Amino acid sequence: MNDIRKCKNIENPEELFNKDDGNGYSVLAKLREAFDLVDEWELKNACEEFNKTVMLFRCRSTFAEKLKSKELDKDQRKKYKEVLIEWAIPAAICPEWYSEALLARLNNAMLVSALLLTVTIVNVGLPPDFLIENDNSKNSESYRSFLYLNGIVSYFFMVSIIFGTFFIENVMSRTYGKTERLILMEKFYGYKNCCQYSMGCGSALFPFALQSTLWRHSNNLDAWVLYGCAVAYVLLCGSFIYLSTKSANDWMAFRNKVISELCDDDGLLKDVYMPINPSISNEECKAIYKKTVKGELTGTHKNRAVMDSHTLRYFM
């Protein structure tokens, strides 16, 4: 790999980090592979942000209390360590993951839901005339299947829109600080998933909702052909979604594994991989955590008033 240097105001960029990890391997080479960054200053910032995010979640996440428990076995601690690392990686190397990128993903889901909802909600409120020729038609299987399918699909789309809107409004936009925003995202991340899954379920059922009356106004052959096309559409889209999601998850798992190998049991980068003069050291991070476990630091307004300046700067 060519050694690219963009560092300023320092004669020897390598002095930001130790030269080797004690086993004959270059610290910079390992960090560049793990964080996918070349510039030494960017690596320094990424390492510090990674450790600060890990410690933030250890102190204030929804599973912070479980991490304090002494009853956790080795496998459980390993599981929580993986969760900590998974949340910290985007904050370190891809900050827009929790801002612009997440916003774009939610907007895409809500846009698809809104567009398709304009079709299904009209079908529920104003069903085609041929379905309700008389009062007895309202009890027919064609009418009821059409009504139920379009109604269920409409609710899927409305859930996607409402959950996405209020996730953006209350979780991503309401808080002032990055710290509070990140904690809220971790707490309500399931609602973001619900927004996307609801859109996916509604989109899969959408063609069946539209074609539920085919046998009423078409011959059987045409109806079955079009119904087969709907099944093919769902299978084709489903296979693409599965393959692309699996590929993305494999790359994420690879990145998590590489970085995890550089971390200690607490999920923090080992001292040898940290910058020589970090803005906050591992010892300081662990001291903050010990205060939290003892109840001396809970993040409440009362305790914030007695925090030392360094700890206050860290949490703000």
C-alpha cells in the first residue's frame, strides 16, 4: 500500500502512533485496515471517537445496567462487547451513518409508502363499482378479500410513515447534543426498523391487493397469469433484497471482526493502538465508567453540576 500523508503541522506523522504492536506488526497498518482510513490525523480522531462512543454506551445505553452486573458470564459479555463495537464503528469512521445516511434511508421508506398508499387507501374508501353491484356483493369473497388486502396494506404503509416521521422528529431532530441523539437512537432504533419492515411488507402485498378481484372481471387463464407475475415479482424483489442485505451484513461483520481484534474485553481499543497523546485515554474512560457503576456519575442534571471539567466536556 502506498503511504499517503496529508498531515499538517507535524514533521513525522508516524509519531502520532506507536510504530509496532509488540508482535512485529505495524500499528498504522493494522489501524488502516481496520478503519479503512489512510490519513494519520483521521485515524487519530477515529480511534478517540471510537473509544468515547464505546464508553458512552457502557454508561448510558439501555443495556448499561446489564453491563454493570457481575453475574454476566463470558459469552454474555462477549455479546455485549460486539454490540458496543457495532454501534461505535459508524460513529468513528462514518459519522453521517447516524445523520444524513439514516435520514435518507427513512425518507426512501416513507416516500415509497406514501406513493403506494395513495392507491390502496382509495380502493378501501371507494371500491370499484363492479364489486358492489348490490348489497349481496358486499358479502362475496372477491369484495371481502379486496377490502381486507387493501386495508391491511394501507395500515402497513401508514405505520411506516408515522414511525419514520416521528423517529426523525423526536429522535434525530429534537435533541441538541450529539450524545443525547446517539443514546435516543439506540433506545428507539427498533422503530426505525419497523418503519422499513412495514414498507417492505406492504410493498410485497401490494400487487396481490390490486389483483385480488381478477377472477371477478377476467377469465381464469388471464387471472392466473397475472397472479403468477405478482408471485414472480415478489420472489425477484425478495431475492435481491436478501442477497444485497446478506452481502452488506457480511462486509459489516468483517469490519466488526477486524476492529474487535484490536479491542480489549471492555470493547475499548487497546492502549498500543491508541494515539500516543490522546485527548482522552483508556484509563480516563474506565475511571468514568467506575464512577458510573458506583452511582457517582449518572448523567442527571444534579450530578452534572459536580462533574469535573474533563468529565463534563466528555459527556457534552
